[in-house]
Amino acid sequence: QVQLVESGGGLVQAGGSLRLSCAASGSIFSIRSMGWYRQAPGKQRELVATITNGGSTIYADSVKDRSTISRDNAKNSVYLQMISLKPEDTAVYYCAAKTGWGPMYNNWGQGTQVTVAS
């Protein structure tokens, strides 16, 4: 199995920037894609961004112009750089990994809180 540990969350002022990191360990060879999801209070978990082993990326419309997802294969890590943060970005952000060739992300980190103050 894959273990995922997030870091970099915290309190940020509106308009600021933040970089989330996720370190993967375990069965790294089985990872096909990695990504970030978020869940705000009272809301369902939603996709933020994903990146495949080949480097293809997908972004949610709400963050597309303000976010960059990247990978560092040597460190088995994935990153999410966000700028121009808004209060509506406040959520618990989860690192995710997909193993095998199915469509579902099946490995999850514990989450890191991001709070954007207005």
C-alpha cells in the first residue's frame, strides 16, 4: 500500500500564497496518478488538481488560474502551489494517489487544514 503525508497547510491571508507538499512512501511503483482534493465544512470532497505519471494535469475550474500541481519523482512527492487565495479556498486538503489502472483514487493522506482569512 501507499502512505501519504501532507504538509504546508496553515492560516493564510486573502490574496496570499501557499504551497502544499505530499510525500509518498510504501509501494511507490504502483502509483499511476497523484492529486489533491479538498473538503470544506458541510460540503462534499472535491477534486482540486491531479497529475499523471506522464505529467498530464487536470484542474478544477475554481482553481485553474491560481494553482499549479507538480511532481518530484526523486522525492516521491507531489506539490500544490496556490496563489491569490480566497476565503472560499478554506478546506481540509487531502493528498491522494491512484494505484493500478482504475479510475478511482484509492490512497489518501490524513489531510492538512488550509484557512484563508478575509
